[in-house]
Amino acid sequence: MADMGSFFLESASITSVLGTVLILLVLYVFFSNFDHERKEPPGPRPLPVLGNLLQLDLKSLHSTLFKLSKKYGSVFTLYFGPKKVVILAGYKTLKEALVNHAVEFGDRYVAHSFNDLTISEHKGILFANGESWKEMRRFALSNLRDYGMGKKTIEEKIIEETQYLFNVFEKHEGKPFSPAEPINCAVSNIICAIVYGNRFEYSDTEFTRMIDRANINLRLTGSPSVQLTNMFPWMTKWVSNRARLRKSAADNREQIKRLIKHSQQTLNVQMCRGFVDSYLAHKQKLEDSGIMDSFYNTDNLVSTTANLFSAGTDTTGTTLRWALLFMAKYPQIQTKVQEELSRVIGGRQVRAEDRMNLPYTDAVIHEIQRLANVLPIAIPHLTSTDVTFQGYFIKKGTIVFPLLTSVLWDENEWETPRTFNPAHFLDKNGMLVKRDAFMPFSAGRRACLGESLARMELFLFFTSLLQRFRFTPPPGVTEDELDLTPAVGFTLNPLPYELCAVSRVK
């Protein structure tokens, strides 16, 4: 009997020792750079399970990462819960990684919440990898150009859309109003003209719901609770924002399917109206040739269309809302823009070709994009292979966060990085200068494919609005009281605000 008891005690002791060894082994693998021959990026020591979560402000993640980069350098490691993430900070580092090592840092990491926004992580453009991503991006870029991106045809559509925007602003007769919804509708109509071949009325509730859902999705994706579910997926069923995100994204996909079905029912392959028609015509051509198993399927069309709509609406619309807020807050800068417009353009319509003759106005638009910092962290990347970068070993499959904030606010690149200062983009003669660290559209193979369209939209909408209206704070509100604090979200929107649009037309 004593022997039996001794046996159980010994077994329990062995089990305890083995359990302790196992725990120590897990902690060792989790915490240490165990391959001393390959130096990994530095970073703060993580806690078990939580990682560096307690050091992160999830309401302003980019600010936390920016501060940590000052301590740990331009390449450092953080643990988002159990997930290891490498942060890239500063202009030179991002350029080297995204441009010079474009292939190694070129894959996309698809977080759990991003999966909610698409049918599959292998579909569409934003959240896809491999051959499907390459083909969809190539086809989309080709068709965006075919339907006017960067050309005279889309310029005319933007100018036409400014008239609809003017009508909405003028109805308020100089009284306070929120410009958010009409600006979103105007910008969204440009991408809709390219994607679907037509615009929508601002009073179309299906249209405004689609815009609202796209904006809500980006806000929810950047919310602290949804970020936590990316770190700890088991929390998903208890997080209401994640359920809202899934429902909103699903509703958007259903609406896109209805619009695609209408395009299919009215399709004329000899006279395609937009991207969707071209996609359907190409899909039909492949099927007629007996090619049934291709990348050109309905799921890819829905996901790609959703990507184009969301990307083509949010960032440009958000930048324009920041633009009007900045103009109301800095009236002396607004005055200089309007003086230049009056001197160079007079009363005629501004055209895209006028940009070169409006250096101060162009500098102001650049500075709006820089300081607004609409996309503070690029959509996460994933290393496609093992890579040694700036002396550090980064393993294949590592999540990478390119911190665009650290480029647009880089103290080594900008004279007054946290101040609204159009002189950042002007030389001593008042002419526009290009700055390498101006990177609002990211860089490399994952850079925004609609950059030229966004640049044209920002220029034409901004100049047309400044020609037509003087933007001021509501009565009783001073310029100093206008709040530049961004709302929480994946992209940085201004907090809801009202202003007055006083007509300058006599």
C-alpha cells in the first residue's frame, strides 16, 4: 500500500515537473528571440496571453505606435495578444520596405474583422493574395483607366457633380449645416459612374444607406472592441460591434448583388457602361470559350466592387470634410486660396490643367492630406518569405503594420509636422515642391490603385467649393473652438461638425 502511495506521489511529481517544463518552454518560445544567430526586431517585453495589450491605446492606436517608435526605433515588434506584429515607422524605412522590398513585404494580412467585409479572404483586391489578387487588381486598374480615371471624361463627371453639391449647400442659405452626407454622396457618385456607369440622386435612400454602411464598417473595424476580437477571436460572440459589422457588411453585399443583377439584365457587351459591365462581358467571353473555372466569378465581382466602392468613397470624402473644417478654422489660409483662385481663374470653371498655375492652392490640398492623416496605418501586410531587413530577421508569415502616420508626421522630414502649414510644399518663390515623404496613398505594390482619381477629385471639388463659398464656423463659435480631434475608426474622420457656407456669387 505504501509502495502504491509512493508511486502516485512520484507520478504526480513527474507530472508537475513536466507541466512546469512545458510552461517554461512556451514562455521561452513566446518571449525570446531564441535564434541568436538571427537578430529579431526589438520591442517591449510582452505578457503571457495579453502580449503588449496593456501598452496600447486602441482608441488611437497609431499614436501609441508612433510614440513607441521613438523608443524602439523604426523597426520594432509588438504582440497584439498572442499575435506577433512588426511595426515599420518613418519615411526611409517604409520606402525601403514597401518599394525596395516590395515582394517580401507585399502580401496582405487578413484580420478576422476584414474577413467580415468580404466573401472570402481570397476574393477581391483589398483583402486577397496570390494570383486572384494580381488578376483582379490588373483588371480593375485597366478598367478604371478605360472609364476615365485620370482622363478628361472623368473630369467632366466631377465638374458635373459639383453642381449637384452646390445646390445642396445653397439650400441652407448660409445657415449652419453638416456637409458630411452631401460630400459623401458627391464623391461616391464618381466611383459609381466608373463602376456602374451611372450616378444616383442624393435623395435615393438605397444609395445613402450603402454609403452609410460603408462608412460604419470602417468605423467599426477600427473600434477597440473589434480590434480585441482580432486578437482573441473567441471573444467575437460577446462583442456587439462585431455582430453589427457582420450584418452591415452582409447587407452591403446583398445590395451590390442586386445592382450587379440589374447590370446583368441590361447588359450589352458591345456597349459596356462601367467596370461591372466589363467584368460580366469578360466572364461571359471566357465561359463561351469553355473556360468555366477562372478568377472571373460572381464572388470575386461582388468583393472587388465592394472594395472599389468603399475605397473610392471613404478616404476622398473624409479628406474633403477635413478640408472644409481646416478652411473654417484657418480663415487666413482660406482667404489666400480664394485670392489665388480669383486672380488666376476668375469666374470660369476650374479645370484639372489649372493645377500647375495654382501652386498655393495645390500646396494647401497637399497639407490637408498630410495633417489629416486619414489612413494612419496602412491595411496590414504579411511577409511572403523570410527577410533580413535593416539587420533584423523577420520570418515568413509575419504581420507587418506600415505606420503612415510616422511618415506624414516625421520630424526629420517636415519642419512643423503637427501644424497646418502649406509652406511645407512651397519653395522660396512660392512654387509647389514635391516632398518624398508625402505618402498618403501608401507605396509599393499595395498602394492605392485609385490615387490619380482621388487627386483629381480633391483638386476639382476643393477649388470649385472655395470659388463658390466662404466657409465659417456657426454663429457663436470661434475658429479656436473648432475641434480637430479625429473620431475613432480604421480611417480618421473629423468629429461631426457644422459650418456655414456663405455664397460668394453675386
